[in-house]
Amino acid sequence: LDETIKDFREFLPTVSKTTWEKSYKPVLTKTKELLTSKKKPIDGEDLMLKALKQWEQGSRSRQIARRALQKFLDYAVLRGKLSNIYAPVRITETLKKKRIGYALTDSQILELIASETDKKWQFAYQLLAVYGLRPEELRHLVVKDGELWNMYEKSMGGVKGQKTEPRKLAPLYVKDGQGYIDWNLLERIENGEELAPVGILGKGSDALRTRLIRNPLWIKFRKQADKQKEVLVPYAFRHRYAKVAHQRSVELNLNIKDIAFVMGHTTEVHQQNYARFIPTDTFSKFDKQLVA
């Protein structure tokens, strides 16, 4: 079985080492344990249910593990490396309801920056907010022909295997009481200003979370998010970008496709995640009832 798993790894050359270690190795290690035990699973369904038992029903981590296991079983059974009885099956699961991500306001972002003692992290917060970056993307910024680009490739959702292409970034400036703030971010990147260390490859979000949870303001904002039945996570800067983009869509002549594109989403995935920010005039119609 070790040889089969090794061959399967070579069969997935586009899967990074980080993704393999995080998304494939844990479930395949459990699968090997089950298939080499005295009391082996009786069929594919039994194997999958037992191998996935360690992950919470409906969780994102379980979904990822299930897909990895299905790929492996498909590979191994089709090549005669495992008995046909272990062919993968479709498991019906109750999906865990996704919590709504809290979007930081511009004033909260300014408070965080003012409270941050490390200039490298201040720079990071500014970039995350103005360009709506994923934390991991901080390490993939380059300037090309006077334009800021993100070279990070990530799954877009939607079409299987589709990944984001390197993309030009579009700023949505943070506002204070005086108007829009220009932090000269592009020029600072071009001049090589040092950014905060965002941990090992693939763990940018963890590094940002570790930094933020030490800040009393983050705890304060988390309580505000809880009151709104939302969750405050490092992506809150990115959520702010999506919210502001939709708020300014008329002013900037943006449609959903435009906003999804600059954020590295398919339109479908963007709507799934940010439908709550898409403007509608429905409620303004109700407001008119008291206007004489």
C-alpha cells in the first residue's frame, strides 16, 4: 500500500507539497491503517466512513479529506492496486452551515493600524485592506510596468482544477474623515519596503491570525462581530474589500463580474460568498411609505 500511495503522489504533479501534507496525507494514512488492520472495512462505503470519522460532519476539512480519498480510491481501483469492493461511493452528508464573515470597517482598520507597533505589520494591514488580499498573497506581490500584480495561484472554485491566474490588483482606498487615504503602497512595494513575516509557505493566514489575536482591539471587534452573528477572521480585510466594492459599484461603474475578477473568483463563487453585499433597492421601496 505504501507503494500505491507513492505512485498516487507522483500521479498528482500539480499538487503542492503543502497541499499534499495537509489535504491528502492525513486521510491516506488513516486509510492505510484501516486496510492493513485485521478487521478490514467490508467495502468502499465502510472504508470511507471509517477513514473520515476523525473530521466533523459537514466541515470544510471533511469535504477536502473526502475528495482526496475519492481520488485515491479511483486511482487505486482502476489500476487494480485495490479490490473493486473499495471503489469510492457518494456519501450523503449534512453540510455545516457556513458562518458569515465579518467585514472590517474603514475606521476599524485605521484603529488597528494606529495600534500596531511594528511598521512591517502596519504595511501588511494597509495592503490587505486596499487590495482585498488573502493573507497568503502578501508574499506574492510584484510590480510590473508600474502596476501591482499578485502572482499567487489558488483554486477559484467552480470548474474542477481551475486556478487563479496572476492578476493585476485594483485599489479600493480606505477613507477617514478627510477623504481617501493614499499610502503609496505600489511605490513602497517597488522600492522593496520590508513586509511582515507571514510564516511558512501556505500558512499566511495563520501568521496573520497569531499577530491579530494579541491585539486588544481584535478582541473588541470580535465581540462586535459575535453580536451580529458573524465571525471575525483574518479574511476580514478581504471581506471589507468586497463590501466596499459593491457599495461603490454605481460610482465606479462596476458589475459583479468585475468585482469577482479582481478578487480572483469565479462569478458563481463570488455570489456564494458575498451575495449579502450586492446592492438592491428592495428595502428603499419600503422606506418611501412615510414620505408625504
